[in-house]
Amino acid sequence: MRTNNKHTENGKKQVTAKKTSRALKPISFISAIILASACLLIPTTTLAPSVDAYADSRAAAYSVGGIDTFSQSIAENCAETVPTETADKKAEETTAATKPTEKATKPTTAPAKENKTETKATTKPVEEKEEETQPTESAQTYLVSIDNPDTSYSPSRVTLSDYDRAKLERLVMGEAGTMGYEGCALVAQSIRDAMNLSGNTSIDYIIDEYKYYAPTNIEPNSDVKAAVSYIFDNNGSAVQHRIICFYTGESNWHETQNFIISCGNVRFFDLAV
């Protein structure tokens, strides 16, 4: 029997082609599904930026799982997250930056206590100085000491006018200008004590009342001026006793009075009680 090899070979090829086409059908179906899925996932705006394409993309997004779910997943994936390690480092840096300020403020308060202790120490010497500088009454001094001083003697100060001072100095000059400073002071004290006794500070009254006969036309020397200033301006005294009268030579009446002191040949007396 004669066979046709071509026919047989063609038949084998057809059978093989049929088997191959049957095997390719599932693969093509799967590839179509994958291609369709890829088209749904890839934004259509990158393929064709138009209104219809945008609508198709929005519809595809709805079909995948809803626009809200899709946007939420994008937000979660795109949100920036700070690593916990860097956050901890920033917290440590901020706390480390604040610590030096606390240390810096502490030393500023410490010197205040030292200043307080210093001020307390400075107030004590001031109090001690105040106690040391309390005024004390100066004791009355006298030019000449006598045997019978009067401890109750306390003359009042007499203020002289310019006229009375000038005439009083010339009177002392006429009575004791040659007796030195102490003699002039004794005469000036007798005039001051006579003014206190009479209550009259007029030199003319004293000359007339107490019978002064010395001239008043001689200019006073330095001893006279110093003695008058000591008795009247400083309210000093030559002796610690009142003197009212004096004389030179002989006088029975004077000798009946209270003798106080003599200076040269001049004798000074207080009035007898």
C-alpha cells in the first residue's frame, strides 16, 4: 500500500498545532487578566491626559476599593515619620541646653549672702563710734588759784555794745594797763561781777556807781584786749570767786570787806555779808 509521507507529516503537524493552540489559550487568558489589571492600576493621566481618561481613572479607583480607601492608603504611605531615635536625641539636646542655665544662675545668688554678712559687720563700728563721741562738759578753768574759792560761783555772760566795749577797755587800761594779763583780767572780772550784781551793763553807770577814777582816754594794749575778751566774750574768770572792789594804798573800809587776792600792790575784795 502506498502512503503519502507529506500527508502524514502534515497531519502530525496539525495535531501538534492543535495541541499547542490549546495550551496557549489559558496562557493568553491569564495574560489578558494581568494586562487588564495593570491598566486599572496605572493612572490613565500618564497615558492620555484628558477628561475622559480622568473619569476612567476615577472609576477604576472606585472599582479597586473606593476613593476614600485609596486616598487613605496613599496618605499613610506618604506621611513622614520621624525615627524614635532622632526624637530621643532632640529631647536630650534640649534638656542638655537647659541644664547649663540652671548652673549659671546658682552662682549669682550666692554672693548676696556674703554681702549681707559684710553689711552687718560694718554697722557695729558705727555704733561704737557714736558711743565714743558723746559730748562731755568741759570743766571751768581759772587763771589764778585762791585759798578760799567759792564753788557756787557762776557768773552770767554779759554782752557789750561797741560803745561799752571801747570805753570798758580804756577803763581797764587806766586801772591795770601795767599789771600784765592776769591783773587786767582781775579788773575786768570786777567790772563784769558789778554788772551782774547791779543788773546794769552800761559802763557809764558802773563808773559812776562804783567810783572808778582812772582815765578812759588811753588806747588799750594787747593784754587789755585779750583779758576783756576772755572775761566777757568767753565768760571766763580770773579766780573762782566774785570780785566787786579793789584799791591800792590805804583804805580802812576796803579792809573790812572779804579779801580775795592781791596782784602787785593792788588788793581785791568781795562785799562782806
